[in-house]
Amino acid sequence: MKMDYEASAILYQLLCLNKQISPKFERCTGISPARLELLHLLFEVDEISQTVLQKEVHIDSAAITRHVQQMEVAGMVERRRNPEDQRVTFVKLTELGREKILAFRQEKEIFTKQLLKDFSGDDKTRIAELLSRMQDNIREL
């Protein structure tokens, strides 16, 4: 079987970008991409169960618990048990969390503009289309 070097180079670049983007994103914005995604979801709802939140962001139960606990310590979220089913925990943003997410969104926009500087609108559209196709292909694996 012949090796597709171009495909291997693309995969390598994607893996390198993945390793580089998360820490730089967190350094520039002050929050990890995963936590920002959680805050975005919480911003859109009044309250949500931790299990539903976990499924929405596609992370395991240990990771969601860790993220929510750390955001609770930081004062950005509150948790409470469902009085009808103590196994269920509800999560919601605090006022501080609502304020912080607005600031994080601004920092994310600055980061994204810097990341994509010198890319035309057509370039960005094409990259988005190609990455979307790759996501579709990954779902089929």
C-alpha cells in the first residue's frame, strides 16, 4: 500500500495545531476552550443538569465534575441537588459568571482575529467547509 504523504502531512499539521491552540487560547483569554464552551451553554439557559451539560459538550463525567467544581470555586457557577432526585445536580451561572463570559468572549474574538489575520473572507469560508467535512468523516470512524 502506497503511503499518502500529503495526507500524513495534513494530519501532522492538525495534531500540531491542536496541541498549540489550546494552551495559547487559555493564556490569551484566561480560560480553557472547554470551560468557555461550558459557560456559553450555561449563558443560554437558566439552569441545566450536569449530565445534560456533559452530553452537550461531549466530555466524560469526571471531566465535567472537575470543570464545574473549579468554576464553582471561582464563583462563576452554582450547583444544587434536585430535591426530587438527589442523584441529579443542576448547574447555573452566577452573576459573576455572566460578567466573566462577556469578557471571555471579547478575549476570544481578539484571539480569533489574531489567529486568522491575513486570511480573506473566502479563505475562512473554505477552511470552515473543509474542517466541517473532516468532522463528518471523523464521526464515521
